[in-house]
Amino acid sequence: MYFIVVRFEVKPESVEGFPEAVREFTEATRAEEGNLFFDWSKSLENDNEYVLVEGFTDEGAGPHVNSDHFKAGLESIRPHLAKTPRIISRQVDGDGWEEMGELTLD
């Protein structure tokens, strides 16, 4: 599985409308055969930061970054950014979310 986390610092005037600006890109990515998850969150520490957590099958990552909606999605994000996004992208064992063994609930 490819596990990816991207931090997007957006312009102050774009913070409120950013979820709508990425909606089409998000929906198209979630519909991809190789997508396991594609989840946006807003930072609790930085009012202007959104965090994207992505998971793709080993076979799904390549088609994602080569898709037309990927290129269009990046261009739809570009005008809202205050700085270049920061990314962690790693191939890891597993195929999605698992229960946290250190904190289980009955």
C-alpha cells in the first residue's frame, strides 16, 4: 500500500472555501479502483492548514498520479496555496486501516 500525507497551507482568504475547491478532485480520486482512502482534515494548530491522508493499492498509485483528474486537481488547488505543500509518501505493508492494539475498546 502507498500511504501518503500532504500538508497544504492555504491563503487566509481561501480557508473557508477550500473544501469546495477540492471537492471534484476528491470525488474523482475516491472513485478510482486503486484508492483505499482519501481523507481531508483541518489542522487544530494552524488555521490555514489542511491535511490530506491518502492510501492506494500498490497498483493504484501510478494510475492516480497519471490521471487527468490528478493534474486538474493540482491546478484547482494551486491558486489557493500560500506555500508549496509538504508530503510524506511511503510504500508500507498492509491494505488499509487496522485497529490500534494499544487502545482497544470492548
